[in-house]
Amino acid sequence: MSDIAERVKKIVAEHLGVEPEKVTENASFIDDLGADSLDTVELVMAFEEAFNCEIPDDAAETILTVGDAINFLEKNAA
Amino acid sequence: MRRVVVTGLGMVTPLGCGVDITWQRLLSGKSGAGRVENFDVSDLPAKIACQLKRGDGTDGTFNPDQWMEPKEQRKVDDFIIYAMAAARQALDDADWHPTSYEDQCASGVLIGSGIGGLQGIAETALLLQERGPRRVSPFFIPGRLINLAGGYVSIEHGLKGPNHAVVTACSTGAHAIGDAARLVAFGDADVMVAGGTESPINRLAMAGFAACRALSTSYNDTPEKASRPYDRDRDGFVMGEGAGVVVVEALEHALARGAKIYGEIVGYGLSGDAYHITAPSEDGDGAFRCMTAALKRAGITPAEIDYINAHGTSTMADEIELGAVQRLLGNSAATVSMSSTKSAIGHLLGAAGAVEAIFSLLAIRDQIAPPTINLDNPSIETPIDLVPHTPRERRIDYALSNSFGFGGTNASVVFKRYAH
């Protein structure tokens, strides 16, 4: 597992208050991890902060699962 | 209109998390005041406050994790967490946990706060300045709004009836309980979860109230002596924090389910000073009129009042309230006991009226008036028993609780010992 993947999963577990083992790459923030739409906005902000990058709103809308976030950040993180 | 009673109590105060422990410590004359240690007070004139004692939840300590999940706590200001704690205590005490759609729709929430989420507003304003708007959390607004205390409580407990909030500075808690009683009396709800909550102990609020010259500043080395209502050496109020919540219920509804009844809400009066933004009118006219209105609604004479839980903040305004009470009581002044429990817990601002309403109900239950601690030398002679230092065992059939707020907003609530 990449370093980025590990960090993403840690952020997700912390922000959503879920067990780390539930944070799989297929897990959907809303359907599987109990997030609401505001939680997902905050998660994107946390990714931006942690990876020192900007995630535009149209890109943020496509980040629905843990894997989506990892893929985006692997391509775009500084 | 329907008769309205109180069937559940909950509180988080500087004396403890919970009604029983707070009441025991209040009667034993303890003070909740101390030096502020969790943020820098070196440049503030007032360096003391009545803060919650945080801990693992034992011995009356406040453990926020017992009342709200850590991931939710992160999103809200403390006043919401305090309200969650007091509301759950009150609903458990009332044994009212509606599950049917009908019961849920007949149960509402009316919890207010004087100021709301000042801490989060201050922190987020700095963040905006330093990092820009993209760093502002989506939870910033919903975690600071005053009515979100009631919003969170309604979501946690499935309360789908009226969802309302009061914002009347230091009269908030009293107005919330009085308004909730009217909603129940009118039939808008059978049960209302009502009260006030406040978390003002932060640098911004301490600086603001100090600028108003409202806070005690002479007792920074002896904080437990600082809140001394009616005493000649008082010099301002001591900021407090916490929440008080009661379950207000239609009498018929409470009787039908066999609920225990702490007392009946028989009177509620409101008035405005129309005088000054922070000072009460010097003749005490606003206080007099709101007490008079509450007694009229209760259908009793001033002589029938046994106990008054005063607003009594330990400021110059104490004598104005005392004058208004003397005018109200006339020849019966010598038969009433009146204390300021702010002497022990400080001034909980928007939560004060709710916490003090609970003390009034407990005074009725236990037939004892809680004390005004630190009242060594009254600044004025009065025939009224101000209950100095130690509690007074006495007959209490009717108790009146006063609250007066910045802006000249006044509320009085009258509770009656329950009788069929």
C-alpha cells in the first residue's frame, strides 16, 4: 500500500470516527462509512490540508470512495 | 388552558455534572469558582471563572464523551455538548423516550443560549484571516447557531414537535421554560424539553464582558469569594458555564403515564425596561412589572410567595432587584426567603434561568432554600431573608425565579408545589 493510501485511510478513519479496518478502498464515504454531505466537504478539505494541494469542486464531486480519493491524490498531490 | 408540570431535570454546572451532585454541593455552601487555567488570562482584568470540572465522569466531573461522540464534538461549540448532557439527563429522569410517530410529534424542544458559539466564531475568524475562506469548515455555521443545541437534542431523541430557541441574554433560560410551558398549555405539544446552555469562558467573551465593566476583578487570588450578591464588597459577576434543561409536560399527560412531578408551572411574566442596553432601570420598574405579571398569571398574592431565586449577579444591580422585590412584597417582605445561587455557581448567562428554575423546583421538593454564600455584610438593610451562608429549611409552596438580561429583557417564572 502506498504512503498516500495509508495517510488517506488514517484521515478518513479519524474524521468519520470509524474503525480503521472498515476504511477499505471500495468503501463509499456516504453509503459505507456513515458520512453526510457536509462530512465529505470537510474530508476533502482535510485532504487538501494534508497533501498541500487544491481539489476543485468539480473534482471533489467525483471523490465518492476511499479509492477515489487515493487515485486523485496519487495523481495530483504535490 | 391545560395545567403544566415539570417531570424531569438535567444540569451541567460548575458544581458538578448532574442534578443531585450540584444540589448537594450547593446546599453545603461550596463554590464552583477558580482560576482560569486553560487559556491565557495574564492580560485580562478578570482571571477567574466558574468552569466545569472536566474528568472521566466520576465524582461529578464532566466527561463530554459520555454525552456526544468525539467525532460530533469536533463539529460544535461546547454549549451544544452541555445541552446534550442536560437534555439526556432530563429525559432519562422523566423516563420519556418517545418511539411512536405520534408521541415524537407531541414532543418538542425549546433550548436557548445567550451568546452561542463565540469560541468557534473567534477561532474561525482567525483561520479565515490567516488561511482564507477555503479552510472554513462546513460545520462552522451549524456548530455555532444557537438553535442547533435544540436541533441536536431533537435528532438524538427523535423529538419532532415544536423546535424553537430563545435568545434573550441572561433571561434566556427562564424565557425558554416559560415559553415552553405556554406551548404545552396551548396544546402545541404534550412535552417540551426546555432550558438554556452557555459556554462563554474564552478570551473573547472574557474581554468583552470585562470591557462592559461587568466582571469581578478584585478577587483573582480568592476566586471562591468573588461572587457575593448583596454583599457590600461585591464588584461584578463571575462568569459561569453549563446548561440546565427540564421536561415540561401537560399534567394530564404526566398523570396518564405515572410520571413523577417536581412541581407545577403556574406563573410566567415578561417585561422590557426600554431604558439602557446593559443597565437595568434604576427604579427596578422592569423587574417589578415582570414579577407582577407572573403572580397575576399564577393567581396568587405576593404574600403567598415563599422562596425567590434572585437574579442577583453580584453587581450593582442587586440592590435594584431587591428594591423591586420589597416594593412587590410590601408588608410580607419579612416572610420570604430570597437567595442568589449565583454566589456558588457564578453567572451562567443564557443557562442561568434554567439552572435556577431547577434549584427553585428542588427547593420546593426538599422544603429548603439554598444559601447565598459570601454574604458577609449586606450592602443594604432589608427585612427579606437573604439566606446567608447556610440553607434555610422552611415551608415552600410557591417559588419565583427571576432573570434579567442585557437589552432590558426580564422574565419571572412561578412554580407551585404539586397538589391534585
